[in-house]
Amino acid sequence: MGSSSSYTEDDFSTSAFDPSTFSVQELVKLAAPDFSIPQPFVRINQRSPSLSVTTPLPPTIDMSRLLLEDDHHNLELHKLHSTCQDWGIFQLVNHGVSSSLLEKLKHEVEEFYRLPLEEKLKYKIGERGWEGYGRKMRADGKYDWVDTLNIITNPLHRRSPHVFPQLPPPLRSTMECYLSELQKLATKLIGFMGKALKIKEKEMMELFDDGLQAVKMAYYPPCPHPESVMGLIPHSDMTLLTILHQLNGVDGLEIKKNGLWFPFNVNPDAFVVNVGDIFQIFSNGVYHSVEHKVSCNKERERITVTFNLSPNFEAEVGPSLSLINAENPPLFRRVGMEDYFKQFFTLKIYGKKYLDYMRIQPSENGD
């Protein structure tokens, strides 16, 4: 694409398109008024219809009530438990992360996406990995309408030397503070979820202790034909837990409930927390991971930071031993955490098919 002031059709031909040096943000910035969506991003036949009507949202969970030691705590814990069973996603208010830190994070992430493309490409995704700046081709051969920066942040020895340590110092410093706050928040939240499930605290903490943590900074540029693209394909998170912060107040998240899609409008003061596949497996199917996707906005960019939490690589992914007995046999197979991740990326699965792959079939139980 060189130093051209705009993209041409040749830039998106099958032979010329290079996702490792491409930016949707730059495309939109330089696009002519009559520009058409490049073919690698067009998904007209793969889009699932979304509801245009307003649908009830899952309950909002109040962290300050969970931290009390009275009837308010018991009521909020029950609400958390039933929401994870029925929805697998909720908004968390009074989460304790300061508004000043969130405002600083917003500023630094926006500053990152204002950097010249050649600066951002210093962090580009390697051929075999997923950590870094850019995007990866989906199993259907298409790309999402988004520029992302994916960073492994924990364990410390798994941090890529060319990504987190090389970030602009103000962003790196702010992100470290944010990660510290999110780790504390996630520890409390997972503890409450384990308590609601009646899982032994020791087992819960062993699963979570020094676990794999990753951050995704996502920039969804406005799209002149949003009906032709997808910001993020339908999927459930392969993680234990995901905490989303929507930085600039632009919605786009949609969730699937009872086979139908509907928009999830986010409270600007809330985090969005969703149950991941590993938590559904760990709860032996009591909690449910939610299938979700992101649609694009015609006029406005959407910027988010997602904190993903998974067990440590020495752990096993499987149903909690606290929940398994003769009356409640395991519904999912047990596999090492490292193998779980490798298998996921090998299969390149869409929707919730990887979770289905992890299910124990009747024939495996000898039925």
C-alpha cells in the first residue's frame, strides 16, 4: 500500500491483500465517498439476523452489595448465581475501579490508535501467534471489521518482548494500574461465583492462581455499509471469565438468547462480565457461556478494552471435583490447559462449537 493517500481495488485482490500490514482504521480514514467494502471483509451471506426490538437485559449486579455481610449480600449472591445460569452475562456496577483511572485508560488507548500506522505495525501479529496488532483470518476466510492489539499480560514470563514492554510508557503504566485493579476485582468476583456454586474455595483459587491473563484493545471503525461486515463474529469466549470496558460509550455488542440476537446496551459506568466456556465446563453446565458478536456503527468508532482470565497452564480444564458425584456425573471431558488452547486454535471454531466438542457424548459414558 506504500505511501498512497488512498486504497485502490488492487490493494484488496486475493494476491495483494496483506492483513499483517493492513488497517481498517486507515482504510476508513482515507476512503473516497464512493468506496465499496473490500471483499475480505464482506459477510452478507454469513450474518445472523438481529432483533430491532428492545428486549429485556440481564440483571445488573452490584459489587458493593456482594461485599456486604448481611441480607443484601445473600440477595445479590442469589441474583449473581441465577444470572450466570440464565444469561451468562451481566453488567457490574459499583465495581470499585476509579473513574479517574478509567478516564486515563480511555485517553491512552485513544492516543495509541492515533499513532501513525508504521508505529502500530511495530507490534504486528506474528505469522504463527495471535499476540500483537492487526487481525487474523477467520475459518471462513474472512476478516472482522476491527483493528486489535492483543497482549498476554500474565504470567509475566509469557509476555512477548515485542508487545507489552515496548508500548508507549504512558499507556504501559496506565495499563499496569488497570490490570492490578482488574485482577483484584476478578479474584473477588470468581470467589463469589464459586461460593454460589458451593465449590470449595481452595479448589477455586488453585484454578485461578497466577492464571493466564490477556488484554485486547479493540478499535471498530465506522463503516459506511455496516450491514455488509461484522465487527466480531458470533462466538463464546474460550476463557474462564471476560470483563469488557466500553471506553467511548458506543454500543455494538449483541448477545444470543433463546436462539435470537438482540442488542446489549451498556451502562457507561458498568463493566460487562461474561461467563466463558471454561467456567461453563468447570461448573459442569450450571453456568452458561454466552454467544455474542459485535455489529459496526455507520457514523461512530467503537473502542473497547477486554480483560480475559483463564486458568494457569499447569491446571486442568474440566468439571469441578466439588460438583461431581454419582447423581451428577461429568458433562465435559478433562484436558490440560495448554492442550485446551492448542486444540481451540487448531480447530478455528465458530460460535459455541468448541464447547460442544468438549462435551462427553453418551457413547463415552457407556450409555
